[in-house]
Amino acid sequence: MSCNSNTKTAESNYTEDGFAAFSADTLAYDINVLASDSFLGRKPFTGGETKTISYLQKRFAEVGLEPGNGNSYLQEVPMVNIATEADSMMQVQSSKGNIQLKGFDDYVIWTEKTDPVISLKNDELVFAGYGVNAPERGWNDYAGLDVKGKVVMVLVNDPGYGIDSSLFKGDTMTYYGRWTYKFEEAARQGAKGCLVIHNTKAASYPFSVVQNNWNGSRLHLDDRGKNAQYCDVIGWVSGPTAIKLLNAAGYDSTLFTKAAQKGFKAVALNEKLSTSIKVNATYNKSHNVIGKITGSKHPDEYIIYTAHWDHLGIGKPDETGDSIYNGALDNASATAGLLQLAKAFKSLQTKPDRTIIFLSVTAEEQGLWGSAYYAQNPVYPASKTVANINMDGLNNAGKTKDIIVVGRGQSGLEDILKDAAEKLDRYTSFETHPEAGSYYRSDHFNFAKVGIPALYTKSGIDVIGKGKDFGKQKEDDYRAKDYHRPSDEINSNWNFDGAVEDLKLLFMVGKQVATNETWPAWKEGSEFKKLREQTTASR
């Protein structure tokens, strides 16, 4: 079979067969259950996980899905819970005197290591620009720099962001701009620590989102025996704190501007950091939940719909005293959406040619770990997986004319979605915050990393009868006030009619891919195209 991205569409698959199965009321019911206080914020390794995966198995069976992992709906995901208690202060020795930084207010740190105590002891601080090593772009902030045993402080996002559109992708974040990459690269370089300088616009969220991780617990895949590389200490410093550190070393914010110029050389700040973290590591297993509908003609070829079931659990109380991070939009909504899609596929008069997989993954909020584990340990081979369609937050603002594609120009799935939208008198638009790097921030990314074409959409902003300004304001308000906060709860103002319309579009894309003779492919210029060619070479 060809992997040509210019797939011809079968008109019959744009019919409304299956549409009657969608229900805004049933969608709201499942969201209400999953985001209720009794589910404790759905954090893995807690009673919230037990209730969540029990509910999902029950609902998968009720809508008629077959178990997706042999005779089970579950895939075990071996993980470790790393609970940290960081010192309340960080001591900084500089030529201008000593500075005390206050934990939570000035910085947030944690570790991916499981030693009982992790310490910085007068370890040297180096400003390493953006912390990027991108040889294909002629950029290396670590060139000629030995950071072994040192702490690097780096800027969030890419060198081109807000400064030079010719560098990297300008205001559109690449993976080099993600904080996860910064930590990974610092570890590869042998750094003892890595601190990312926070900037609300460049990070796309306020420092309060980072502060929610203070002295909490984080999950990680159990990689004992795999010789993984990690820094001892990783975390963030606030923008004003970074300036304070530069000033104490005789520099100012102009150093940030210089860091965005080719040929920038890292600067040793002649400052030494000291602090420590107590660690309590608990090994356990979390779970992905998998159901399937076996294809009628090509049962060994697969389309995977994904949504993460987890959220942040119980954490720091907000200003109202609420400490349960319910995660109604993020991501009880899309988890409930999986059930809507399953009902629709089960109701089809003509069954799908290929097998449809419904995968609700764990630990997305902790680092995309559930999807990472699945991608590394697939139940269904990557070489036989035709596409991934991922959801992370459904529309709660009412019907929109548009649906947003995240990661413009990545794969032929975008074209199939565009055709489907036009059939329903809608249109595709593109992410309004490309600087956020959203294509590298949800579970589809792990499928892309093993070459599987992945479509990721978000709610449109062109709200019917209210316009784009209204939709944009709703999006901005959510990110500023409710994202990763206890206030992400379902309320009477939410309107799921638009969510249903978006689900219909993703359903149409899946029907099309399930039937097309040709497989969707990555577009020219996508960083994932070669990976797919390698994956399917022997198919």
C-alpha cells in the first residue's frame, strides 16, 4: 500500500452514518462523573486512579468495546512516584555578596532521581542561553562548554521567539523550546542541574502553574536498569529572580537578547548554588485503558484515538480553599469524548475496514508517560498503526465555524480533516498560540516520535453568533484562570454542542482513514517523515 499523503477520499465516508450516536447530554454525564470530587483529581497511584480506570472499563464494556490488550482493558505502566521535599531556601554565593532565594516564590525545583537526598553544594552557575544543541540549524549553546558538575540556567522557548522570525520557526515553538528538552539536553551535556527562566508569554502560562509542583510528587517511568541520564536538580526560576542573579554577576537583561544571536557564548556567572531535596521514591504500576472495535477487512491495521484520563489530584488549595484539581476540561472532557466516538463507530451500518483502538492513557500531566510507555511497548505494532487522533480538552463554548489544527503542515490527516469540515460547512484554522509548542505537549507526540502520523486538534474560536473575539477571550480566560487549577470544574455555563460537532469531524476522519486504500503520511518538511519511512520499510 502507498503511504502517499495525497489520499483520495471516498465520498461515502462523509455521510452522517453514526452521527445519531453522539449526545451532548451523555458527554456531559461522563464528564461530570470523571471530574467529580469523589474521583480526587484522577492522579495516578491514588484512589482517584482506582475509581477512574474502574469507571472506564465499565463504560468501555457498556458501549460494546472489546478488551484491547488480550482479555483485558488494561495495560500496566510501571512507574515511580518521586515525592520531594525541597529546602525552603537556596544559598547563592556571588562576588557581590551572598543571596538567599526563597523556594516557591523565587524558584521551584524537583528531581528525576530516586536517591534519598539530592544536593547542590556550592555548584557553579552558568547562563547557557537557550540550552539548545541543534546541529541541523547551526546552533549549539553548549559549544566549547564543559558543564559537568555545574548548573545551567537557560531561557524558555526558542531563540527566534519574539525576536527574529528567521531563527528556528520564529514565534512557533519547536521541540527545542520545550522545558522537557532543556532538561534532557542539559543531562546529555553532563550538567548537575538545569533551571529554566520563566516568562509568561514565552511559556504560555503563568509562574503559578509551575508553583503548583512545589514540594509535591511527580511520576516517572520506572527505568531501573536502563542507564538513563538525568540532572540531579531540575526546575524553574522566576523572571525577576533570573535578573537578580544576572545583576549579582555584573550583567543585566541585555544578556537575554544576546543569547538569541548566532554565535552566542555561554557565560559563567561566578556564582555558586547550595540547596537540597529529600526524596521518597515509591515504585508502582499505573494503567492505560484500551478498548477496540475489530476491523472487518484489515483487522491487523489500526487507527488509535487517544485521550489522557489523569489530572493533578489533590494539591495546594486555591484562594477559595479548594484543593481538588478536578480537570474537567483537561481532560475528563476528551476522555468522555472517547466514549462518544466508540458509540458512533459501534453504531455504523457499514463496519470499519480497519481496527479502531480507543486508548485512554495515564500520566500525561506528569510528562506524557502513559503514551510514552505505550509507544515503547505497543500492543499493536507501530508499523501497522495507520494514524493517531488525539484529543486534549473539548469545546465548552458552543458551536464554532472552525476547528483548530495544532501543528500546521505536519501530516495528510490535516487534509482529510479539512475535507470533512467543508462537508459540514465548517473550516480548519490553526493554533492561536504557536509559541506554546502544543504539538509537543500532548500524547500524540509520542506516536509521532515513532513515526505514526498524528492529528491533534483543539476547539475553534469562531463561535457561531459571537465571533472570534469571544472565542479567543474564552480560550485566554481558561488558560489564565482555570488551567491546572482547582477551578477547572464543569459548570452550568458550559455548552457541549460544539464538542459534539468537533467529535463528529474526528469521527469522519477516522472513518475515512479506516477505509482509504492509501495510508496518510507525513508532509515534506515534517521532522517525523523519515521516522515513518524507517518504521514501515519492512511492512
